[in-house]
Amino acid sequence: MAYINFKEERFKCKGQLEKRRKNNKKLFQTFTDDQSILKEYSPWNSYKTEENQCFGHDGIEDEKDYYELCNKDIVCVRFYRCKFNNIKFTKCNFIGCIFEECEFSHGGVVFENCTFLKESHQEIPSLNKYDNFSCEFINCNLYVKFLNSNLAFCIFDNCNVENTNFEQTDLSNVIIDESFLKMVIIIDSNLTGAKFLATYIEDLEFRDLGTSKLDEKSFFDKIPIREKTKEEYEGLYMVYETIANKFKENNLTNNFGEYYYLCNVVKRKVLKPIPKFTSWLYFASCGYGERPEYALIFSSCIILIFAVAFLFTGIEIDNTLVQYSTTGLSGISFIEILKQFNNSVNASIAMFTGVGNEFIQSNQINLILESLEMLLGVVMMGVGIGALTRKIVR
């Protein structure tokens, strides 16, 4: 019955992010100092900083007219404030590159069959050892199509990703931190171990022919709410619904349940009064089927409410009729009130569980209250057992 502990997951992801950056920085320095190490690559335009450069064509062009760059190994390059416009990279390797404050815009950029990761370990022995030397995108604006590419272990930090497609792309263990995603389409891609931290997702869509892969380590942080408008809530609950359904397709029912719960919490904010009240009852009674403990809390509240009601409608305690008045409780000590309330709670529990209680005064109001509490008790026991069974089966 494990839930996703978002606070703990964020902490672990931040640790992974820091560790990955240190690894990238160390390898970047190592390979830059000794450029002969990476013998399996043929570096082109590598081991330097490109600042304020423009790659591709100006204006807005159709994809078929893009400037194309093929079969290049671009190693340890820091692109700072560069512009990539109307350009297509085909079968290129980007090894340890850093894109900082770069613009991928105008007609867009295509990366087809490109790799942004050096996985193999360079030093001997290399068996079962991996460098995982990845690329970083920092404060970038991306209008891109990644097609059949490898973005594993990449870092996207504070990036604006709009109208971007990830098609048949390896996004395993990618970390997207404090970014903005809008109109992002994912098609048959690998998202195992992917982390989305403090990222605002406005529109996310899976257009799979097969199934994009997720696993237990895939993590989507709670989406921060900005505008608190109906339109925003509608967009956010649809994003949560998309994420939940994708976890369900991957048979990850615990993860599905968590995002299904978040989806309904946000969705409730845009419902009309009657559906909103129904949704609130579903939330309060069992957390949309994902919080069995809510059934216990909700049932306890019902019992306490009826216990108070019976004190005002009449209950027999120690062969004495106790019936409080709405005008006040003068003359009754606090200890006596606690004792009477305790007896009333016991009677309320008996009614809630369907056992019944002979000490509740027989009158029309109490008959109605007794019947109502018994009915609620039967319903809540069914709801609680159902929610608990659902979580245990998962």
C-alpha cells in the first residue's frame, strides 16, 4: 500500500542530479585536458566554447529545406548563447556537450539517430563499468524533434520546451528540473528512471503505436499551480490523467493510483456544485479509492457527530435520561460531560456497526438518526474494505 513520498523522491533526485553534474564536470575536464583519450571518436569542431554563434539558416523553413549535418562527433563543447535554426543533425554524437542559454527556434531543430551519451568506461578494466557522460541543457528554449535518438542521463535545467516531439527516443534516467513543458508529444519512447522535478507541464501527450516505457523509478513531481484559474486546473488534471494512464499501461498500478488521486484532487476544483460535492465525498471517504485510512477517519467523524446528536435527542445513562438543551449546559461538570459523551460514543459505535443500542431514547428523531447511522455504517464498511482490498491486491 505504498504511496509516492514526493518530498523524499525530490530529495533523492536532487542528490542524483548533483552527483551526475559532478561526474560530467570531472569527465569533461579529463577529456579536455587529454584529447587523445577518446579514440573511438573523430572529433569535429570539438573541445572548445562556442559563444553567440548561429548554426543553420535564418528565417523559418520547412523541415525538408533544413541545413543538414551528418555523421559528426562533437566532443566536450560548451555552446553559450548560441542559436540553432532550421538545422537537422543526423547520426551525430554529442559527447559531454553543454548547451547554456541556447535557442533552438525559428523553423525548429531535428536530431535524428543522434546520441547524447557516452556510456562505456574509458579506463581498463572497463567490464561492468559505465561513465554515463551525458549532455546538459541549461536555461535553453527548445523547439525540437528528437527522432530515434539517445538522451539517456541528460539534464534539462530551467528549460522552456515547447512544441517538441520525442519519437522512439531513449529518455531513460533523464532529469528535467524546474522547466516548462508545453505541447510535448512522446511516441514509443523509453522513460524508465526519468525524473521530472518542479516542472510545469501544460500539455503532455503520448501518441504511442506501441507503449512508451515507464518503471517504478520514473517520477513526475507534483505540478506547481501558478494562475489558479479554471483553465489551468483543467489542463493540469488532464496531464495527471495522461501520466496515470501511461503508468497503468505499464502495469504499474501503485504509481497509477497516486496520479489518479492527484488527477481527481485537481479535477474537483472545476466541477459544478453537485458533482463537486459528490467528488468531495469520494475524496473524504476513501481518497478516491487510494487512501483506505480516510475511510477510518471519515467513519470516526460520523460516529462522533452522532454521539453528540444523541446527547441532545436523548440517551439513557445509569438509568437516567440525559438530554442536553441548546440553551446551555449549566450545572454539569466537565468530568460529567466527558463521562456522558463517552457513553454516547459507545452507543454511537454500536449503531454504526449495526449492533444497536437499547439505551438510546426511543423517539421519532432518534429512530431516524439510528437508521441513518446504521446505513452510513454499512456503506462505510463496504467502502473501507473495498479501498483496502484494492491497495492490498496491487
